[in-house]
Amino acid sequence: MSATAPEPDRRDPRRTRDEIDHELFTAWRGGDRRAGNKLVNHYFSRVRLYFVARAAGEHEDLIQETFMRLQAKQANYANGSFRAYLFGIARLVFFEFLHHRYRLREIDPWTDSLSVISKGSFSSRLAAREDHRLLLDALGMLSLEDQDLLELHYWQRLTGRELALVFGVGEPTIRSRLGAARKRLIARFSEAAGKPHTNEYRFEDLEAWLIELRALLKRPTDTSDE
């Protein structure tokens, strides 16, 4: 009788997150429900973070739909970045939600913003500090493309390579777009603060508040930081 090979130690610090994710997703595709549960549990709070700041009150349904799509679309996964694949699905789910929720014929992610589409703001329900509320409002005033780019980079910590996969462009283009999106965020923050013509705010300040918001909006029970 041949011996059963031991299960690889996924806690090995030498293993990258991409390697662990790929192994778990491959096992899930092969029918291993435990592997699927581990993957979902690891990314649940991250997917929640993606939706809660833009669809408060309806985010739970969007989280569920994203993981259902993930399971249904397993055959479409290529051996790349699982995180890019997951948030690519989340983006599609969110755009479809906007279409149905606000009865839109079409959405232009380059020009349409969440604040214009929804005609409102969720910031007062999500943050107590004024600078945090203003930053949430400023993010919502950006184009959907800029908002996604900044939140996926600063909140989900996707790398330039992963962002390039999500948006379907090269890494140099991503770097250029990030720089432009940062400048537009400063302008929208100044506008939200009632100081549209000031040079008072620096991106270093907004970046610190973005990181604080990430911690605020994630579930308190989630202590992982990958």
C-alpha cells in the first residue's frame, strides 16, 4: 500500500500568498470543500471592505454574489493572481448592482461617479471623524475607475502587477493612472471640505487617513494584514 502524501504546510513562511491561493483554489476546483472554505474565510473581510463603503446596507448580498460567481467561474481562472481574479469579479458584481439598483442603461466608469449615480453619501453611517467622512465623500466623487484603482491599491493592497491584471493594462499605465488619481482625490477632498481652491491638503495626509479607514471599515475580528 502506498503512503498518502502529507498535506503541504500552508503556514510555511517561504510560501507566497499567490502560491497558497493558487493551491487552495486548485484544490477547490477539484472538489475539496475545505480548501474552498479556507479561501473564502481568508478573503471574506476583504470583499466586505470592497462593498461596504460603496453599498452600505446592501453589501451582504453583493459579498454572497461575488463568492457564488467565484465558485461558478472556477473554470475561467488562469494561473495568475487570485486576488486580481477575485476583485475583477467583485467589480463586475458591483457594476451590475448599479445598473439594477439605479435603473441605468449604461455606466461609464471613466466619467460616472458613485456620488452622482446614488445621489447621496454613506459616509455619516461609516465614519465618525470628519476627516474620514470627507475622505469617503471624496472617494465617492471620483470616477468609478479612479475610486476602484485607489481603493484596490490602498485598501486591498494589490500590487502594480495585480492592478494591471484587474484593469487590463500594463504596469506603466497603472503607475501613471495612480498618480493622476491621487491628484484628483486631493481636489475632490478639498471640494468636499469646502476649500476647492486651496493647496492645504497633501496626499501624504490623505494616504494616512486611507489606511486608518481601512482598519475602521474592516471587521474588528479580522487581524490578518496580507
